[in-house]
Amino acid sequence: MRDYAKLYIGGQWIDPVEPRTLDIVNPATEEVCGRVAVGSAADVDRAVAAARAAFPGWSTTSVKERLDVLQNILEVYQNRAGDLAAALTEEMGAPSALAHGFQVGLGVGHLTTAIEVLRNFAFEEQRGATLIVKEAIGVCGLITPWNWPMNQIAVKLFPALATGCTVVLKPSEQSPFTGQVFAEILDAAGVPAGVFNLVQGDGPGVGVPLSVHPDVDMISFTGSTRAGIEIARNAAPSVKRVTQELGGKSPNIILDDADFAENVGKGVTTMMGNSGQTCSAPSRMLVPAARMAEAVEVAREAASQVTVGDPNGDFVIGPVVSGAQFDKIQALIQKGIDERAVLVVGGTGRPEGLTRGYYVKPTVFAEVTSDMTVAREEIFGPVLTIHGYESVDHAVEIANDTEYGLAGYVAGADLDQARAVARRIRAGYVAINDGFDFNCPFGGYKKSGNGREWGEFGFHDYLEIKGILGYAPPDQANG
């Protein structure tokens, strides 16, 4: 049983103002596996005050000083990687191989990328007689989700620290263990007191007070579109900056060429990863209508290879994060059946042999049309829909027929054609043939949010731009 009864504020582990805790349920066993302190508005006040007090000193440190701190964090992070992975498996059911691999590895990737970007980032630029200065925005409230805990903390925290901001982090109350271990890492790495603060809790108790706080200069949020809208409303009276990475219903256009079967299989495997709990997951597969039957058979075989079970065992996917999430996914699968989508594999209920835990059958629907609920709502589970298209133009039309625009995917042997299709997808992130790059900007169009994370682009939202006119004498204006 994990017992995290304190918050991390001002460089110290302290008791919350109101002594309350939250039991955390292991989604694989449905049993309580630990508890965490639950903060309140009073704790948010203390954390923001600590961050505000630390800001003048931290924001004026040199690039070298901040690089040294980030390097220290990297060293301690790597030493604690096993602890982070164990926490991930316990709190949100990530299979051990995934937790030790991509889940924890993303944090390392984003940290090393932030270090490289910081080494070469231009915080000042002279244009004629004017000096353009990029300065830290101030105190940042970071609100992160449960599905990729280390990735989402990393893409927000490391750019914030690198640019000279101070932060208050509120992790999801469904995956709080990794936040606690992460705070221990930053404390051991020597991050100055008040630069980083951790307040555990739920949305109403901590997220709202953080969003409305007049001394918070920016909110960076990742989560549902519904919650993002509320955060923006709460933040509006103080005119603070709000960046959001929200929901997605991402298309995966499989082009009609020699790699068709291979790409269908990859699309299924990618969709099922992390139990489908990925905002940018390729949840809508688009295939030529004439090859629907072939796609169905390939998808059926690929889905059958996605084993489900104990995340400490040798299985591809584990449970989804909670009973509420399980129930939502079950209802949407039933909706797909009711709306007469063709159920290829999977369906409602737990996989055979599993009587406890929030396990969902890998599910594939075919002959799906854009008016169906399963084609429009973000399911956030291991559920794939397959749509038929008559032409590339039709495929692009289906791809863009969504209120979301977080990610898109194009797979095909003809790279020129894939590039042309990728340009037409209305999304902030489009991958061709499984492309991946830590320096690629990540963020959404439409109801998928605003702002960008990852690489150099992740720095921009944490900076204010100041123009100092007349900085150079006229005779030096072009120097």
C-alpha cells in the first residue's frame, strides 16, 4: 500500500490545510492500492504563493544554470525509472513492458529534447533598432491527465522550467503515484524551493482554484474537451493565457497500394496500444471501399493478436483506468452494435477468463459511417472503426468530417501521394508511415485545443514577447 499523505510546496513535503486523503484503486484488481493527500483551494494558495516568490530569482537565472538543473533532473529521473514504471502499472494498468518502455521513455525523450533546445534557444533578437526579448510568462498551473502521465508532465514542465517559469502541478487524481515520485525526483535533483510545487486533488478542489487564481499567469491543460471548456471559462476573468491539448478522433487513411495489408495490421496494433487510451490514437481507419472485406480480415487477425491481461504479465494491453471509464466504453460499444456497425471482433463484456479488473475486449467495427456515434465520439478505449472511401478526395472528406483535429495518419508506399494527402488533413499533427519526432509540434485544430507542445514549439507558450524600441542607436540599427 502506497501512502502519500503530504503535498510538495515551497521545497518541502507538508500536510494539506485540510487533512483529507483519496483511496486509489488498482484497475487490474479493483482493490485499493494506496492513498494520496487531497489538496484544497487553501493549498493552491500556498503553492501559488511559493511559485510567485520563487519566480524573480528563477526567471533571471542564466541558461547555463537552468541547463545544470535539467541535467540533474535527467540523472535522477533515469535512476528512478523503475520506480516510475512500477507506479504507472499500479495506478493505471499500463503493462510492465509499456511502462518501463515508452511510458517512462517519453519523459526522458522530452527532457533531453528540452535540454538541446535550451542550449540554442534565442531569447533575444535585434531587428533594426528594436530588441525583441522573450521572457518567462510567470507562474504556470499545469493540469495533466492519467493516460500518459510522464509524457504529459514532461511536455509541460520541462519547457516551463527551461524558459524560467515556476509551476504548480496538479496531476490526475486517477494516476497520482507517478506525480509523487516525480516530485521526489525534482527535490533530489536540487530544483530551487518554490520553482516546482505539487498539489494533488480533483478538478473542483484543485483544478478550479488553480484556473481562477489571479496570481497564476498561465494554465496548460491536457484532458477532455468538456473539461477544457470549463477551464477556459474559469480562467477568462483573470485574462490568463490558457493552452489546451484536448480530445481527438483521428483518421488513419490507408492508401490503396502494395503495403495495404501491412498498414491495416499496423493501424489496428497502434490503435490498441495503451488500451486505446491515447488522445491522438488512430481510431478511425479509412480504407478503399472496394477492399473493405480484405481490410476486415486483416483487422480481425491483428486484433486477435492483442492479448489482454494482468499488466504484470506478458500481455499486450492491460485494463482501462477505472470503472467509470470501463462503463463508458461498454456503452459506446453497445451503441455501435445498436446503430448497426458491423462488429468484426470484440464486443461488450470482459475478455474470456477475466472476471475482475477493468478489462475491455479489443473491438473492431467495420462499414462505419460518419453519422454513427462510434465515429463521432472519442471512446478512449481499444475500439477501432473502419470506414470505406471511394476516392482519395472522399477519404480526405471523411477524415475532416469531425469536430476534432488533433492528429491524422497516412500510410502508403507512394510517398508523394501520402505527402499530398497529409497536407489536406485538418489536424495539428499528421504522421506519414509511422513517423515520429520529439521536435515535431503537437497540438490540435478545432475542438482538439490550442497551443503546441514538444520541442522548440513547446517553449513558445511559456514566453511573453517584449519589444524594446530604440534599443540601438540609429547608426547601429542594422548592426
